[in-house]
Amino acid sequence: MKTRFNYDTIIIIALFSFFSMKIASLFVHQDLWWDSSVYANMGKYLYSFGKSGLWEASRPLIWPLMLGFLWKIGIDFIFFGKLLVILFSLGCSVMTYLISSHLFSKKTAFYSALLFTFSPTFFLFNNILYSDIPSTFFLLIGVYFFIKKKHNYAGLFFGISFMTRFFQIFFIFPVLLSYAYQIYKKKINIDKLVIFLLFFLIPVAPFLLFNLYLYKNPFYPFILQSFMTKYTGWIFYQPSYFYLVSLIKENLLAVFLLAGFYIVIKKGNFQKKFILTVFIAPFILYNLSKHKEMRLLMPLFPFFYILVSAGMLYFAGLFKKNKNIILALLLLLWLAQTATQLRFDRYEDSLDAFYNYAGSIKTNDGIWISNPSFIIFSDKKAEELMYYPLYDSKKAKELQAKADRANNVMINTCDILPCPPDDNKCLDETDKLIGLLSQKLKLRYNMEKNKCKYLIFEK
């Protein structure tokens, strides 16, 4: 009881410190990141029935619904949205602690939650309005119920996680393999899998029906997302070793991941091996993708640090009487490395001219934007997303053909450029597009900053 009390108390103090720091970060100036504006504007679009905001068909809807609800009830949806992300972040840390303590020990759980909570990427993104952290929270609840053999709740929260971020589908594969193995070994009946799938469909089925009504194809958003994954984001292309090197740069204790693999494979029960599979399967898929960003690993971090902590404690245990000294030294090493990397979001987009202009627009028709943030502080609706789903020479030609329908056009050329590397006609078509807009509309604003041209046209 004493050990339990100590570790529970210490992690509560650590999480309270984290919460206090993140609350303070809400009062540090920060502009919205690209996807944050997309989700918030999609929320406006949903609750206004298409009269405000914008629509991107390739996005799931749970996070926009949450942010849109805050907008609909008339409160500061950006401030309270960030607060909501912080609360989800705390939930992720708590769930990491609970999963780890169930599978290993309170000591392992303490280190898992501590290393996860103060990992630099997680710390930066847990008040940014991205779907990564909310979807990770729901994923962790699903995993927790799965290892607790609550198949109905596990399926439900896996489904909610998937409907918050499509890429969480990667975590379904290890779950299905686990069910298949247990059914084959006659450890469970197939009805458990059926229950899991039925509850998984509770949040998914309405989305499929919505797509069928809207696009005549229930899988259209997934097809579109697959297209965008393949043909966009080349500026984020990284070599195959990017994640391995970056994880070590964030935390040198990552080297104990191999020891974690060893202890789970050699001595772990089925549930521990399941956690190992939940980490490895998506990690391989993320490494195979050319588009690599550390934030994309967010849902993997809890399982990564559970395995790292188990491996670190196993390593320290090899020193027997001196194991506490070894652990203390490792913790000091972690503190020295991490303290220099933790930072608040201070993103500055320099888009104030666009914000001010969007608020002055009288009409709600014919608004074209190259950046979803342009209309975030207004209730205007974007009729044309110049960047979406892919800006290339074909998109530029399509916009040229629609130029007569444009009333207000806001462009930051760095939002649509550079063109796809293999599209040789894109720059010429972009010049034609801007020239055509200059002929048909008045140039209201023209500025260049850091090789980006800021242009505002209006009728």
C-alpha cells in the first residue's frame, strides 16, 4: 500500500505541474496552425448548415463537431478548444498510467506516464487544435477496455478514435489479429469479436450513411484521404531512419526500447505482447510512409514509453543493490535532455491583413482562400479552397475557368507553392491564374514577405 500511495501521489503532482504549465501556455500569444483552422471551420460549417466556415471531405467529423459546438454556444471556441485539448492530454497521461500499471507495475506506470507526459512533441502539441491527442485519448480507452476484456466498450472507443482521426485504423489490425489468434486457440468465442465489431460500427455507421447521402459513396472520404496521402505533403518527405533518430534525439532513454521488447517477448503474458504488437504494427507502417512528422507518432507514444520504461527498469534491475542509483542517473540524464526541448507553441503566421479583410467582407458568396485560417475569426463561408485537395496545374486551370464567380480572393502564394515536383506546368498556370484575377478583380492588397506574396482581390 505504501508503494502504491507513493507512486500515485508523485504522478498526481507531476500531472498537476504539467496542467499548470499548459494553462499558463494559453496566455502566450500563438496563432492557429493550418489543421486547427480546418477543424474549427468545419465545425462552423456543420452547425451553420453550410453558411459559415469551410468543408474538407477527407476529414473525420468528431473533432470538428466538438469545436463547432463551442462556437455554436457562443463562447471563445479557440481558447476553450485549447483547454479541451489540454484535458484530453491529461486523460492520455492517466490512461497510460492505468494501462501500464495493469500490465506491469506501479513503478513502470510512473515512469511510463512521466516520460510520455513530458516528451517534447507531446508537450508542444497538447494545446494545439489538432485531432491527434483527442483521438489518442479515445484509442487508449479502447486499449484499456480491450485488455480488461470489455469487448463492447473496446469496440466503441476504437470506433470513436477512428472517427476522430482516420489513421487510427492502423491500430485496428493488431486488435483483429489478437482476436483471430485467441479464437484459433479457443481462448475466446467468436461472439466476442462480433460484439467488438458491432460496437465499433456504432460511431462509424452514421458516418458511412452520411457519406452515402452526401457523395453517393460511403467510402469517399477514405478514398480522397488516400489520394492526398499519396500526392501531397512532399515537403515532409523524410528518410526511412527519421523516426528512429528523432525518438533518440527527443529522449536518449529510447535505447531501452529493445530491452522492453526482450522482457515482453521472453517473459510477458498475452496482454503485454498485445501492447508490443499495438506499437510495432503501426510503427512499421509509419516508417514505410515517405511523409514523416513526429506528431504523427502521437498515438504510439504511450505504448512506446510503456515499453521503454519496462526495459529501463529491467536494465536497472541487473545492477541489483545499485539499481536505484542507476535509475536516478538515468532520470537525471532524461531531465537534462528534456528540459532544453520543452517549449510552448509560439506560432506566428503574419496573416493579420487577411484576418482584418475577411471581417470586412460584406458578401458570403464567391470567397476564395488559399489558407483555412483566413476566415477563422469571421463567420464567412469559403466557397473555394484553392489549396484543396491538391494544388497543381490542373487545379490552377480549374480556378481559371471559375474566375468569373470569384468576388473576394485571398492568396498567400506560399500556401499553394511550391508546386508538385513533377508538375512542370504548374508555375506557368499559377502566373496565368494570378494574371486573370488581376484582370477581372481589383487588387486590394499586395505585399511580399519571406518570398511569399500576399494578395487580396475583390470585385
